[in-house]
Amino acid sequence: MNINVLEYLEKTAADYPERLVYRDEKDSITFGRLLELSRRAGSLLSKKIDPRKPVLVVAEKNLMTPVMYYGVLYAGAYYVPVSRDLPAYRINLIIKTVGASLMLAGEEDMEFVSGLDFDGEVVTAPELICADTDKAALDAVRSRAMDTDPAYVIFTSGSTGVPKGVIESHRQLIDYIEAFTEAFDLGPDEIYGNQSPLDYIAAIRDLYIPLKTGAQTVFIPKKYFSIPAALFDYINEHRVSTICWVVGALVLCSEFRVFDSKKLETVKKVIFTGSVMPCRHLRVWQDNLPDALFVNHYGPTEITASCTYYVVDHPVQDDETLPIGVPFRNTGIILLDENGREAEYGEQGEICVRGTSISLGYYRNPEKTKEAFIVNPANDVYEEIIYATGDIGRYMPDGNLEFLGRKDHQIKHMGHRVELGEIEAAVLAMPETGEAVCMYNKEKQQIWLFYSGETDQKAIGRHLREILPAFMVPRKYKKLDVLPKSFNGKINLTELRSMME
């Protein structure tokens, strides 16, 4: 059994040293070269940082980012990625929270780094890859390694405005990669088309699955996701076979009708996550890729990217809502009702996750950790820690889990408990609707609907009044050409909130 995720790289590099593992817009790298450069980086870093200490990494979409990540792991430390796309204010909050003494960056990032509130040592990528490999130092680090050691910290949004750092161990990452590749029969012939930034949790699939399987990942430049036609050309040029994207990226392509003029010639697997997939958009993809595998999967950062999946085994209908499916191997899902009891089939409850996929908690934030990583109240035999997602779900008669929305997406409006996700689902079922998000102005007691697409406000209002109680029909509507997105491709709720009068 592997105890360190780098064992994947070492085995695959030994078996296929000349096979390509990553490709960016300018260059490519083989497994053998990746191993060599990562070990060089780790040798230098082992002299600068103690094991189980954090190292900040300026993460860009290029070949040096994984070299820096794996160099940190070879030194026995764990990496904390930040992106130049983040506001400097947010990066400085992360720097303050982490308290790291070391930062890694590309040579082209030095001017950017100089403007940050960081007073530790900065090591550039050229320094790392020019170092000599110190086998004795690396062997000494590995001899003390444990699978419970942290591998990385991914910062996600916090309700208080301060980012929360989710700590993931080697064991959690290894178990997730094993389960994910097994579930979808992912092998050495896959070519992944990476969509997410490399400091985002979704990128771990594009980074680490090739290390296990011998496959290849193409880092698709961010600019192509605003030019869908050029995106399709890029995918075809690099013969991408598998995409693991957020829903918004797929919706963008169907909304701009790219399939009317372009074909995807090599894509065979489409795996999506991040938000509810509007089925009328999924149907466009199904119609144009009739032989492809489509998978909806679900899960927050705190459980290593995803914990359930649903294989879409039929042509979807426009008004259909996809379930989030069944748990991955070695992962358990329980639903807890408001009294802390396990919900019966058909009853709704908070989605809670058990198993080795659960992260180590939030970085230097014991209060928030205790709030989310709780003792299972339904287990009176021993103290079992589970992660309470804050999402509401229920089991369907066929055993699949149905996502009903956020626990904190529930509001009390006009004396009624309202689930905003239900309104969103009703809008998304309408023809010619793009995306839809409901928000609540508690002070004015107004439900807002933000939406895109060709449907007009009056049509939406008529439709909602026909199927929803009057108290659930939004009072305020705002049509946008495209709903704003955060750096990771998800809908930017903070920006939408600022639009509410």
C-alpha cells in the first residue's frame, strides 16, 4: 500500500520514462524528466524547510507548478498554492494565516511576489531545477514519512470573510485517486483537458491521476474558456479524451452554440461538478457526443474534491434534475435530520460524509473545524468524526442520492421555510434559460433571481407562479449576459450579492 503520493510518480516514471505527463501552451514534460526535476527541487528544499511545514507556491498553469508541488512533497513538507489571479488582499490573508517561512515562484512572478506581505525566503523555479539531487537527504525524509502527513492546503471561502484552509493528507489523496480511477475505468490512454486553476481543488484529478495511471494532462490556457470555438479547436488539436470540468464551463459551450459549427473529435468522457447541471445544456452535449460517458459528481473541498457520482445512462429531459448518485468506494454518506438522527429513505437531511476522504480540518481554525467536522450523533458506539457538508439531500427509491440545496440556502420568508434551490431548479427547467441563482435580501425580505439566457422576466414570472406558491416567486429579477464567475469557474455569489439594491 502506498503511504506517499509520490510513489505513483516513481513507479510510472520507471515504467514509462519517455511518456508525456503534462503539456502546457509552450512545452511538455515526460514522466522521467518530471521525476528528475522534482527530486532536484526536493533536495534543495530539504535543506531549507523541516518536514510537515508549509511552503507557499505561486501556482500558474505551466509545467513548473507541479514540479514545485512535488519538490515540496519530496522535502516532506506540504504546499499551499496561491494564484496571481487572486486579489492581493486575499493572498495576504492566506499568507498571514499560514505563517510560512518559504515561498516558491516562477522567475516571472518575482515582481508580483515583491508586492505581497511576505517577509520570508523566496526560491525561484530555476533555482530548484538547477539544484543537485541529494539521494541520501531524500531517502532520509521518506524513511520518516507517514500517510497521515499533510500533502497540501487548499484555501476556500469563509463565511466570515477570512479564507479557510482545508488540510489534506497523503492518505486522503491516495484513497481518492484510487477510488476515482476505479469508478470510471481511467487508464494510461486518457488525455485530460485541464480546466481549473492549479491552486483549486478540482486540479488534483488532472495532476495526480496521470501519476498513477501513466496518462497525460493538457493544461488548457484560461483564455480559451472565454472563446468556446477556440477551446474546441484546442481540445481537438491535443486529442483530449477526458474532461473533468465545472458545470459552468460546459454550459458556456452549449449556451454559445459552439456545436453548431464545431465538433469534438476525441472526447469520450465528460465528468462535471461544482453546481447543478441544467439538463437542457447537458442534452446538447449528449446529442453531439452520443458515445461519450457523462458523469455528475458531487463533493466539497473538505472531502478531497468529491464523494458521490452518478453515471448519466439515458438521454436527459430538459426539466430533469440529476441525482448526485452513490458514494465512491471506501466513502459513506449519512443524512442527519434536525434532531441528529439518521434520516429514513425518502426523508431529507444534511449530507454528512464518513471515511478516509475527510480532510484533517481547517488550518489554524479549531472553532470552524469543530463546527464542520463533528462527532456522528447517530453512532453511540465510538467517537466517529464525520464532515457535515451543510448540503441537504435525500435518498431516492433507486438508491441514488438527490441534492436539494444548501442548508444555508434555506430562508424563512413570509413565515415559510423556502429552499432557494427549488426556485433555481424551476427556472433552469425553462427553455432558453442559461444559468440561474436565487439570493435573499433579508433586510428588505426580497427574493432575487439572477439569470442569463433568452428567456424574459415576464415569462419566468408566469412560469414560477404556475408551479410555486406565491411566497416563493422572486420579487426582484436581474438579467445578465453571463453570470459572474470566480477564478475557479464557479458563480461569484459575492459579486451577485453586491448587485442587490
